[in-house]
Amino acid sequence: MGPSGVSNFGAPMSQSRAYSLDSQSLGPGWPSLGYSTQQPRQEVISASSAPTHRNLSAGQRLPLAQYDFLDIDEIEDYVSRVKAGSETGRHIIDPAMAEIVAKHLVPDLEDNKTIIFECNPGPGVLTRTLLNAGAQRVVALEGDKSFVKRLQVLERKLDGQLDVVHCNYFLLDPVGNGRVKPPSMFSDKLFTDLGISEASWADDIPVKVIGILPVNNLRGKLLKMVYALYERLSVYRYGRVELNLFISEKEYMLPNDHMCLVRLQPRADLFSSWLTPSNAGTLMLMIKQCLVKRKFKLIDCLNMWSPDSGNKLLAEMGLPEDILTGEVFPDEYLRLFQLMEKSQEFNQSWLYDEILENTQRGGWI
């Protein structure tokens, strides 16, 4: 998405081994592309006071005319301040772009079981568009106090479809257990205050998150979410939370100033008898260590973790002994980890010791 729709706004690596991502290539327990309810959905769009859990029917909603409560003068003033450089946040301020985003969430919007978390809605253009499109419950997580007050005015005009919370989604679950102040917040408090209970991983999607991923430490934020997903921590304690995030192309595909709307829906069969939230953190650490140096020989990594086991593992997988860590496919990393889990030789390796150290430090980035 180009800068017209959003306010304030590495070269590709050559690879000798080519592969495509599909539902069969990665096997069970690994993300794949597709639109099945059993698979994650990854979609790219580029355009160069504790309330109880309410299940609202369409008849209970307060009808909204198109942008009924949208103060055009306020939005125009906000756009002027953005152009002048007085605003540092990123928000969707173009009604046409907001319509495009809302259409990609339909028909899920009208499902009375679906809760929409909108991250930093700012002036609320997308908020109103989502409500107009039939969203039964929108939770506006806004980190800027000045916007919170404006959104609360809209909240009072509605009949329970909108909850406004002074919270920045991307600051959820800070390291440590002490008291935190808004916009930081712990996810268990947020979900408890909203009346959202923990759900089984196989259940339907409980929450859909929509927002613009901040460019500050963008890769670190992505890694934090991936670790939380595989270990079922943070928001993933409450089920298969779906992410719909605008991400810079610098992190997605080609270096560019555009942004892509990426949808990631965790698959219901992600976990299995051997891949569980308790050992998935080790898988993440293994991959992270292997990809620190993409031109490092995989066999050397394996031999560091468990001396003289690299040849045996590579032979069992049918991989050449000189293969580099950057040439290993995702499904091959998964298979490698599965073999390591079955091998007694790796149980006491320093790889498993380091996973404990990372957990105790409370952070990965």
C-alpha cells in the first residue's frame, strides 16, 4: 500500500535450491499457504470497568450510516498535521483504503463470535468502516491518549459494538512481572477485562488483529510474535489469533517503500504428538542459530550440538554433507528437528541448555 492510504510514512538473497510453499510441501505441523480452515492463510495486498463478553446479533446493532460519526474536519486537520510532520504514528486515513481493508475481512466481520482487535486506530477511519461493514465487536487498542478520548466519544454512541482501550498491541507482555502503565499491558489482563476466555487450539478463530506493524525494530517484533505463537504464550493462550498486519516490503519481499497487508492464520493442526508448545521453543532457537550465518555448513552446527552426529543425520535426510544452513528448506528443518527429538544424543546438548537460559531471561530478541 502506497503512502496515499497510510499516514506518515536487503537485497533478495540468491538461492541455488528452489521450492514452492504449498499445503503438501511442508507437511503437518508447519505453516503453509492456503485458505483451508486447517491451514494458515497468508495473503498479500499491495496498492503502490471490565465488560462481559457480548455476542451481538445483527438486530442488536445500532445502524450506522456511511461515516455517520466521522468528523471530516478533524480528519483533514489530522492529515495536515501529518504532512507538517507533527504526527509520528501510522494510521489509515483514506476512507477508500479503509473500505479495501474491510472487504478482506468480510464475511468474517458479521460472525458474532469474531472479535476484531484494531491496533492504534488513530482518528478511527477504519474503525467506523469496520462497524459499517457489519463488525459485531471491535476493540480499539489505542496507545495515544488524545485519540483514546476521541474514540470514546464514538464508543458512547454505540450499543456495545465498540470497546476502546488505552493499550498498544505491540507493547503487550513486556519483559518482567512488575507493574506496567498504559499503553503497555499484559495480555491476560486485556483478555480478562474484555471477557475473552482461553480456547482450545482446534476451535474457531477467536480474535482477528488488524494494524500496521511499527517500523521500529520490526524484525524483532515479528520474531517475538513467532516465538509466542509456537509456545502458545501471550495472546495465543486464548486460541488461534489471526494477524492481519501491514508490513514493510523491506521485511517481506523486495526492498521498497510500499506496505503489504499480510494475513497469518495459524493452522489448527500446527501441534502434534511430537511438536508441542513445550518443545517448539527449541525448534525456534535451532532455526535462529542456523540462520545467523547462512553460509555456515549445517554439518558443523550439528556437530557442535552433538559431536560426530552430523554425518548420520544428513545421511538419514538425504542431504549433502556440504549443504549450507541458508540452503535448507523449511520442511527440512522441521524434519531435522524431529530426528533430533528422537535421538538420545541431543537430550543433554548445549542447544537444550540454552533454551532454558532464554526462557529464564524472559526474552528472545
